[in-house]
Amino acid sequence: MQTKKRPTALAVPARSNADTAARPGAPAPARPSRLNDAAAFLRAFVARPTEVASVVPSSVRLEQRILRLADLRAARCVVELGPGTGGTTRALLAALPPQARLLAIELNAELAQRLQARVRDPRLIVHHGSALALAEILAQWRLPAPDAVVSGIPFSVLPTAVAQGIGAAIRDHLAPGGRFVAYQFRDHVAGYLSPLMGAPRREWEWFNMPPVRIFRWVKTLSPDSGDTGRRRH
């Protein structure tokens, strides 16, 4: 369960593989493994099912669909909520421009530590904390309004107040024209975000186990308030 608390940084941005290899005697970073990721994901789900969206990580097909909907070609800052074992994190980093930053916010301490140890990229910041504190976390790391927010956190199991708070934080801090992409097994996220950002674009990824829904919002400025998201695909 997500609870609001003072944000705490897990670590400074991770060094790249080249930097790590250059230090004499430094251990080599662990190689990513889909099998190992699945085992870690299952352990985390069993230990804290309300913090982990599924018993298995995302498929490659789902990751590619997320990248297309998030449209990261010109992104400067991207936020990932609930990165889990890092499959989607690696896909996001592969698609990001060289000078972009990726802030991965993970509530589960074991998964956050594992991600920090296994994904070595100077553009990545791993933050152990709650998505409710998005504003404070962005300020702490001196990051601009994100051009995209990608979320795998399970809105269907969150308390209503927490889900609404996370939705409002995304709406308030997403850059104008920014994309919010959520991949979920149920459609609760649309109930929370639609009143804030309008009706989403909806897609299914059938080549995932189990099949998953993907929702996409684009934030635009309302002429009257200058702060309300409206539908745009």
C-alpha cells in the first residue's frame, strides 16, 4: 500500500558500466536476466502484494508498446512509477536521448535496491519512496516537469485517497504536452484520471501474460484555468 511519507533517496544516480569497469577491483554489474527478474518479482509480490502489480514482469511486446505511446524522442525528463525489476526501465533508457534523465520511483525497498544494483546508467535515478510525493522528489533531484510519466503501480488495489492523490500529482506536475502512460490489469486508473485529464486512449497488449490494458493521456492547457488536462491523441 502506498503511504505518504517524507521522500528518501535510495542513492545518487548510478554509474555507467564503463565507469564501473574502469575502477580496479570493482565487481562487474549483474547481467539482466528475464528468469532472475521473474523470480525477484514473484518474491516481492508474495511478500507485499499491494506494492507489486503482478507476479511476473512485463513482456518485451508490452515494453515496446509503452515506448511508442510515451513518445520519448525529445524527452528531457521521464518518471517511471513502480519500475519493479527494471525491464521497462531498461527499455526506457534505450529509447531516451543521451542528455535525458529517468527518475524511477519504487515503493518496495527490495526491488529498489535490486534496480539500483543491476541497472547502471548515468541518466538513471532510483528513488525509494511513494509516488504521492512526486512534487517533493522532483524538487529534491532538481528535475524539470517530466515530459512523460510511465506507471505500472496497481491502481486497482490502492486506497481511493491514495490513488486520487497520485493522479493529481501526475496531472499537476506533468509538462504541458506531456504523456501519462499506465499499464494495468484492470481499468481503475481510468476512473481516477479521467476526471482530472479527460478520457484516455485505450489499448490492449495481448502478447503479455496475462494480457494488459494500456491507457494514455496527453496534458494540454485549458484556456480558462491553464492547468487542466484534456484529451489529445
